[in-house]
Amino acid sequence: MAYFTDEEFHVMLSQLSEGNPDGYTTLYEIAKKTLFGTIRKWCNSRKHTVGYEEDVMQEVHLRLFKTCVTGFLMRDGVPNDNPAGFKSWMFTVAKNIYEDIAKKLKKMPLIETDASDDEPPEIEDINNDLYYEDDYDYEALNRYFEFVLDSGSEPHIVLTWVAVMLAVVRGNLNRSESTAYITCVFNDLTMDEVLDYVVENADKILWLQISEELLGRLRKKLNKTDSEGQRIGGKKYCDFYMKKGDRASVSDWVNRMNGRLIEEELEQKEEEDDDDDETPDGK
Amino acid sequence: MTTMKHLTENEIIDFVSMNSINQESIGLAAAVNSHIMQCDECREKVKAFQAVNDLAMDKLVAASEITRTEIKKEEIIKYETES
């Protein structure tokens, strides 16, 4: 099985730390030659994932681009110059993504408790105890939510983003529904009301608690005025993100979140429409 | 002493919400990752945004596999009827 050399790892590390985009070509190549064979084996081990190795690999590349620093290279605040550990971490990322895609494809139960012939082959050199993250760390998630809400000098940015995230977390919505739902809920809310939405929905999530101190700081930020003298808390969501007068438009946030899948759905719909047009009688 | 320009919330949100690999997203990833390799403050911030985003994305994917609640369906129908 082809793995990367220590030298290749160090070239990548150096390129990434310099902000050199070539670092992503190096990371892409390292990931592909290290993981692709195994991903193909996993995909071939379950009939509903056969042929999906390129899709899994693409998701893995994206995930590695986004989390290589926070997830491994600087995970504990110091440079993690450990090529073998990086390889194990990449396998863990790949395995998690493969399992997610497999679940989605087969609509499996979220947790598999029963080992069967359907199980993908184990990779001996993965240190699952060290890197495999199965359950959410709700205490940490609570801290992250608070940290995000407390950050930034422009409160509407983080407030609306968190509100959208909460809508998704609480909503049991698929991607298409989330667009309609979020547009419906947030379009006419003021920032004060968006904050109320966040508080109300956070209250319904057992592990999420927004402290009174943080709430006070957020209200103080919303009481400030913008460059036009308007109180930020009184401005509407649509004033910030929506095309005025066009209720059908969706916010940047939803577009960013749904991105490619909405495009795929639209493409699929167009294809279906084209198919309908190509009926035998030509109508 | 040099002054480091910190990442904005918009840059962080764009980075954590990246959903495809292209020239633009690689440029953004290169800029953000090189910055957070040096800047503890922004790295913690990116980690926090990533955690919240990942949770939402997990729920979004899971939601496509489970039965939708009647409440949400009603809210969407109401919206579609109004607009």
C-alpha cells in the first residue's frame, strides 16, 4: 500500500504554514495515495456503496482541507510534526466520512451494534482509541456555541449564523426544507427577535445553556447603532441578508450552507424536466 | 512587534461552510490555515465555528433519513401559501 514519506509530509507542512496554495496539491496527493485504495475496499465491501469511492475521496479531501490544522497539525496549540499520526488521523477522517455516506445511501440506523459481513475491513494501523470520535462532547459544544455568540464586533453576523445553525439542529429538516423553513422564519425578524429565537431554541436543547452574562453582552451589542444611526437590534434580518422586496430570495447563509446540494437538486429537476419533454410523442 | 490582522467572522464562516474544492476555496483555505497556524486566538475561533457547523451539518444529513415532524411541514406549507 502506497503511503507518503516523511519528506513529503514536511514539504506539505512547510507549504501550508507559508500560506502556499501548493500545500493543498501536496495534501491532495498524499491523501489520495494513502487512502484511496482503502476507501475503494470499504466501498466494495457493501453493495450499496460500490462505485462511490470517488465521492468519498472528494468529501475526504474537502474535510482534510478544512480541518488539517485544527484537527491535527495544531490540535493542541503546538505544531504536530508527526507523519505517522497524520496518517492515522487521515484514516479516521476517511472512515467517518465513509460511514456517513454509507448510512445516507442505505438509510442505516445511526449506530451499528451488530458486526456482520457488511462491516468494512478494519485497518490495523488505525489507533481508534486515540482518534476516533463517536459521540458529541456536549460540554465542549456548549462552550463553542457561547464562544461563537460572544465573538465579533458585528453581532448580526454571528447571531444570525447561530440562529440558522440552531434551526437546523432542532428542526429535523432536510436541505431543501431548511431553505424554505429558514427563509420563512427569519425573513422579517429583527435582530432583537433573532436573539429571542436563539434563546428560546437554546432553552429547548438540554445541553445548551446561554449564560445571563453573555445574554447581557449580546443585548448591549444590539443596542449600539450603525453608521446610519439605526439601532442594530431593531434592524431586520432581511435588511442585512435578503434582497429587499423579494421574499422568495434566500439568504447568503442558507446558500452557503446548502450550496452544492441545492445545485444538484436543481440539476436533477432540470434533467427530469428534460426527460419529460422527451416523451415519445414529442410533447 | 508586528501586528497581525485577525480573521473576520465572515471569513471564518466562509471557510467552515466551504462545500467544494476550487481555486477560490483553496485560496481561502490557504489564507485561513496559514493564519491559524500562527494565531492561537483565531484558531480557537475557527475551532468553535467548525464545531457548531459540523453539528448542524450532521443533523441536516441525518434529517434526510428520518421522518419529518408535522410541525415543520405545517410551517413550510403556511409560508408557501402566504408567499
